[in-house]
Amino acid sequence: MLVKVFPFLAWFKNYDKASLQLDALSGLTVALVLIPQSMAYAQLAGLPAYFGLYASFLPPMIAALFGSSRQLATGPVAIVSLMTAASLAPLATTGSPGYIAYAVLLALMVGIFQLSLGVLRLGLVVNFLSHPVVNGFTNAAALIIASSQLSKMFGVYVDNAPHHYETIIHVIKAAINYTHWPTLLIGVFAFGIMYGLKWLSPRIPNVLVAVVITTAISWATGFQHDRIVSVDAIESPEARHLIEEFNRASLAIPALAEERTRFGEAANKAKQSHDEVGVLDAEHMLEVTNLKISHLKEEVHSNREQLRAILFAGVVQDDDSITFYAKDKIPAGLNSDGRTWRVKVGNESLDTAKLKMMGGGAVVGTIPKGLPSMSVPPINIGVMLHLLPFAAIISLLGFMEAIAIAKSMASKTGHRLDPNQELIGQGLGNICGAIGKSYPTSGSFSRSAVNLQAGAVSGLSSVFTSAAVVIVLLFFTPLLYHLPQAVLAAVIMMAVIGLLNVSGFIHAWKAKWYDGAISIIAFVSTLVFAPHLDKGIMIGVVLSLMVFLYKSMRPRVVFLSRSEDEELRCVSTHSLEECPYVTLVRFEGPLFFANASYLEDTITEMISTKDGLNHILVAAHGINDIDSSGEETLSLIVDRVRSSGIDISMCGVNETVMEVFNRTHFLAKIGEDHIYPTLEKGIVAVHQSAHENNPDANCPLLNACQLVEA
């Protein structure tokens, strides 16, 4: 009982010092990969980089302690990070305090959802996400994730467009206008290090090596080169006007947002008091306010884009201050400092006394030292209702990824894997992570492979991984200040290469053409609707369910005859000759309310087209279940067939179906002497009576042995 509640107690059976050493080594090795990866994934989720470290503190340890896999490495992963960003983007500005609070709340919801499924033993619900849908979504997500990092690789800044492909077009235009070459070079260099080491020596933590080398280069060369200046230092009337207009529009939005809230409350009160005029008035004002906010947001966006497009040249003054001129408008006789400068423009209004001018590349910057404060995230019912479908999708996707990895490793180690216990572990990991300011996490394929390769014996390796992250948070965060953002982008792009699986489309198409089609449609839909990734998944799920329902309503009904190898096979598939007096019908699938009429229609049509038919033998071994509608339909078929002067029998009826026959008196209707244990015995039994008036020694249904028996 204790082991069921605390699965980690089973680790210590036959556990020794050598096992402890292996777990400690593998845990540290995973941490060396996890720390830079987690920071990159946090930014993919729209969060500050250090939230990746918070997500690597409690979730790996808790998920391992209460899960069933001993080598699964939990933490931030690419797909879940992308889904987090997609679900939170409509609610708050990326990276803002509200956005962070919602991300933590989302982790709590995902954890509760997964824990509930695990406790209720409902792990099978994950089957609603079919393999073709997941394959299509994963391939599309890999392309979206990789392309989303292009702006960091080129060192440009653009606003997110309503569709991801529009954002990428804006990035390309910005890169054509200006690319920060040191940023691109250091990103490509990091990519080269990781790819080269992965090819030359997979055991070396290539991500860590790339991060250490590029961070050292960034620190030594002054890769980041920012200046805080007053607007008076900018000698560009156009830039000053844009800054003024940007601030005017961005500062007007919060006041209008407050008005929108008041009008919304007024509309609700008017509805409660049944004041129709008041409702119309409040809703009109609400629409007007929304329109004003929309116009202001477009104005802010336009001003921000124009400001970002202006490139400045810096001229150093005698007092070491810098005056900034538009790059193509430097006064004669003045010399530039050789750098290209840009105004740092975010989502908030600009402080004209403290403008940030960027003359270098972007780095991670200051990471708060110490552990995050532990607290339950604030509960907001309205936000939770909005996030509920996203939480469900992230829960299922994250669990699918985790359980697929865990199964792969369990097949190599021989350890027993319990999917429901794994759900409990992942759920508790996300719940405890939310208390420690984490966003949603899942199992990582790359880090789990590292864990297994390093010789992890038990989940204690993940405890050592969490301990290593704690040490970094407490003592080593200053060392990460100069880590270039382009390197984190390269880490993400390198990681998602493994998600691309073109062969998955081919395999699905070869198995069933409609599976391949669903996979391709899910892929295209996800790309087209990005960043609204849930739409791509839902389209795939709906198509899968529609195919399932269609197949259930129109199952395969096969007419059988003897082939050259004396096996009974499908007449149409193998172009076989049929017996004119006996027809063998095989129904493949459960017989229930949705498809029972299909069997009836098929047999009725067959009777009307086949002259001279004397007997129908239903091969029932393909009917694995039956409901009352199915049994009623069979009774009607028996009555209709026999009223036409044709006899009917069944063979190969399984126990489940036979129990229904016994309870509903169907046996009495068809006759117990018309139920045969096997198909071959049924053929021998009905052959003589069916051919009594039409002797045919060469009946295609009989093989040599049956001819002798007959």
C-alpha cells in the first residue's frame, strides 16, 4: 500500500552505493543540458528566461518521485512552451506580470487535470489524440518553433501579427532592412558547436559547451552595448515625433480600458434590472470604446514599427556622451562611432529621460538570485474558463509526449510502466511547480535519452537534477547575464530538429490513405492558424472522430469464397467464383445501433440480385459485440430471409454475443441447430441441403477434405 501511494519507495530495493553514484552522475549530466534548454524554452513560452529555471526546480523531482518511470526527465519542453504562449497571448502582453501570473495558473490547471485523470484511471482518454493528428501537429509545431526564433537570430524586433506566417514575413522584411551581423554570427557559431559535437562525440553536453563558449565571447567582446540617454540626445525630428506619438497613444489605452470595464459592469447591471434602454446604451458605449482602443493599438503598432526601422549613427562628444543622428543624415565633419544604434521599443510607453539605445546584441540580462517564493497562484474563474480548453489540450499533449518517451525507455530497462501513475506524477509535478512559479512542463525526449545513456538507475537522478538547478539559482545566476539571446534561439532550433518526422506522413498514408490525409490536414491547419494552435489540433481530432464514426456506421461486409490456396477470402478483392446456392457473409466489427441497418441493407440487396440462392451463412466471428438494436436487426433479417424462401445460419459466434442471444431468445428464433462453432463446419452442414435440388460437385466453397466429408 505504501508503494502505491509513494512509488519512489520501490527504488531502494537492492539499491547500493554504485547505483547512487550512477544516479548522481546522470542527474548532474541532465542538469547541464536542462539549464540552458529551460531558459530557451521559457522565452519560447513568452516568459523571462529565468522562469525556465523555476520550471526546472520542483517539476523534475516531484514527477519522478510520484511517477512510474525511473528515467523520464521532466521539465520545460518545446511543444508545451509553444502551446503556453498560444493560450496566453489573447489574455495579456507577453512577459508582463499578468502574463506570468496566468502562465503559473495554467500550470496549476494542467496539473489538476492530469492528476484527476490519473486518480480516476482515465489515462486512455489520451487516445482521442490519434497518431496522425499528433504527427501532423508536431511537424507543424517544429516549423513554427524554429521560425519563431528567426527574429532573435537576425537581431531584429517585430510585433506579432494575427497569423504566424505574417509575423515571419515581417521578420524577413526587417532582416532585409537591417541584420545585426554579430548576433547572426554568434547564433550560427553556437549552432555549429552543438551540431558538430553531437556528430563527433554525443556524450559531451553540446548545449552546455555552446552556452559556455558563446557567453565567454559575449562577455569578452562587449556583445551587449546599450546606452541610457535622454530624448534630447536624439537629433532626429522624425524619431522624436514618433516617440511623442507612441507615448500619447500608448498612455491613452489604459484609461479607455478602465472605461470599457465600467461600461461592461453597467451593461451587466442593466441586464439584471431588465433595463433594456440601459443595456443598449451601455453596449453602444462599450462598442465605441473598443473601437477607440483598436484604433489606438493600430497607431501604437505603426509608430513602434517605424521607430524600430530607424537606424542611428552615434557621434561621441567631448564629454563622452553620444548624440544620435539618423544614419543617412550625419552632419558633415562628424564621425560615427562605427556602430548601428536602435531605440529599444517595447509594449510600454517610453521614458523620454531614460531611453534605451541598443548598439549591440541582446543578452539574457539580470537573473534574480535565489529560489522563487512559494505560493498558490491567485484563482481567477473568468481566466480559468478561458484557459480550460488549452489546459486540457496541453495536459493530453504533454502526457502523450511523456508516456511515449517512458514506454520507449521501459522497453529497454524492463521496468513496469503504469500510465495512470505517470499521469499522477506529471500532475503533481505541475501542481507543485505552479506553487514554485513554474509554467506547464512535461517529459523531454532529449533529456530522458541523456538520463538513460548516463546510466540512471532510478528517479533519484531527477532529484539530483533539481538539486543542481537549486545550486545554480542560489549562486551562479550572475554567470548567465551575458548569454546571447541568439544562442538560446539556436538551442531551441537545434532541439526541434528532432521533432520533424516526414516519414510519419508516408507511414500513415501507406497504412490508411485517410490517416495520411488527416495528418497532412492537421499539419497545414496548424501552420495556417498559428499562433492559434488549438484550432489545428481540433480540426485533426474532429476529422479522426468523423472517420471513426463513418467506419463504425459502414463497417466492412465481406462475401467469401474459396481461393486457390483453399482459404476463404473476399470475393471482390480476389475475383473469386461464388457458389450460386450458398452465400458466406462476414460482418467485421461490433453490431450496434449505428450500423445494424447497414448489414440489413447489404443482405437485402444481395438477396434481390442473386437468383437461385438457398442458404445464407453469416460468419459471426468478426462481430465482437452486439447491442439490443443489433440483435433486433438480426431477428428482422432472419424473418425477412426465411420469408423469401431462403434459410439462414450463423457460425463462429463468440461468448459475448452468445450471451445476448440467450438473454433475448434469438437462439429460439434462428434455431440452435443453425448455429455452428466454426465456419468450415457450417459450410459442410449447409452444403448438402442447399444443393439438394441442384447437385454441384465442383462447388467453390468446398475443399478436398470437405468434399470427402460431404
